[in-house]
Amino acid sequence: MATMAMTLTAVYMKVQEGYVAFIEELPGANTQGETLDEARENLNEAVAMVLEANRALAERSLEGATVIRETFVLPAA
């Protein structure tokens, strides 16, 4: 089975200190960097941290509940 990549929108804004970066579709995934490359690298880390934190929050909120978990694949647009 082929794996499809989810496509999100990264936004980079030039500021006096370098670049501010965020993902439009993922609240909380934002960062900065002195260079555009550093901002890109930091944004990858920020996305991973947001997803990890959201998963941990969900697990805690569902603790003790009977739930059904399944893989969700976002269809290509």
C-alpha cells in the first residue's frame, strides 16, 4: 500500500531578528530562526512536539474509557 503524505502550509515571515514560522493548519506549531533554514528546521521540531503533546493530552483525557482507535488516512485533495 502506498503511503500518501499530508500536505500542510508553512508560513515564513521575515522579521528584524530573522524569521517567524508557523503551520497554518496546525495551531500551536510555530517557531522562529535566525535564518530561513533554521526556521524550517525548528518548524519540523515544533510540528513533532505539537503532535506528541496532543496525543498525550488525548490519552490522558481518555484514560479508563472504552474507545475504538483506528488509523485515519487523510484523502488526497
